[in-house]
Amino acid sequence: MQIVILCGGLATRLYPVTQKIPKSMVEIDGRPFLEYQIELLKKNGIFNLVLCVGNFSEQIEQYFGNGEKFGIKIQYSYDGASLAGTGGALKKAEGLLEDEFLVMYGDSYLPFDFQKAITFFKEKGKQGLMTVFHNANKYESSNVEAEEELVKAYSKKEKTPKMEHIDYGLSIFKKEDLKLLPSDGASDLSALHLALIADKQLLAFPVEQRFYQVGSFGGIEEFKTYIKK
């Protein structure tokens, strides 16, 4: 299955580092973070990538090109002059997308079996899927209520006691879902999640392994420790 990686955004939490490079090119032991993501995807049998890029996109293209030297296929979708947001970036990539596709954030490292999530999605016949981790506020604030294989509620701001899970960072959508996003302007990917939740169409796929992220300096150090093991 094809995967979209959301590599845009300003990554202000990593300033001053990301004032000159995109977050995907943050160096981890001599290699850009995106290269670790690509290795993870290949291990999971995923070789077709769409990168939604923004600021300093030329650095990503110069290093990774069309993906051939990494044994994958890469296509690029561009935010343009203004920030599109995660939802807007996905909408702009619509012309490159297959009928079903995965979406992952550009700062996430998700060490689990992607194919199990894909199989679950195909078997259940819903419009979308969110991977969820029973976080109980351990790593970050829990923001997902999951019950009976569905996401019941999701919020980045308004938390409830029933929210014991967190968005793990990988979603699956159908291309037709994109009609639920605004056709113009910036939007957040959560708008798509919420629309599917309202229709009882967003599956919750539980993941037991913790996630890693390089969206903060603390997260980078945790990821460095993880890969050294």
C-alpha cells in the first residue's frame, strides 16, 4: 500500500536547528531522520511513498531524489507559498494518491507491524483507521477514546477521563475520504479523523509498542538511545 509522509511545517520546537533545514533532514548519527523512516517502511513491505513537503523541500529532494537509490519510489507534493496544514497538504497530494493509502507524520518512528493494520482495515470495511496506543498519559497527553474497534472521540485540546489512548501516528484512508476536507486553504488532518468518527467509520487499531518522535530535542535523544540498542 502507498504511504504519505507529512514532511511540511516549520518545526518551531526544534529552532534554531530547523531554521535552516526541514525536520525530516535532522541528523541522527550521521543520517537524516527520513532515512530511518524509509528503512522502517521497507521492512514493512512498503515501497511507494508520497512526501508532502514545504519549507526547504529542495534539501529533501536533493538527498532522496526519486527514491531509486534507496530501493523505493518517491513522489513529491508541495505546500506552496503558504502553509497548508496536515489536512491541506494531504488534499494537495490528492492527484498522486491511490484508492487506499497510509498516512504518517514526518517526525514519527513507529516500530510495529504495518501489515497487520492494513489487513485489519481491509477486513473491517470501514472508511478509515487510526492506530492507537494505550498511553494513559505516560508519554504525552492521551487524546483518543477507543471502544469496540472504533474511535469514539479524538481531541487535541478537550480531554476526557475516557481518553486512555493516544493517536499512534499512522492512519489509513480511502481517497474518497478527502472530499471531507476543505477544498481550499489550510486544514488539519484531525478534521478528517473527526468527520469519520461522526459517521462511525474510523477504526481503532491498537498497537502495543511505544512510538518515538523527533519533534522535540527530548524526543531526538530518546530516539538516539532506541536505535543504539
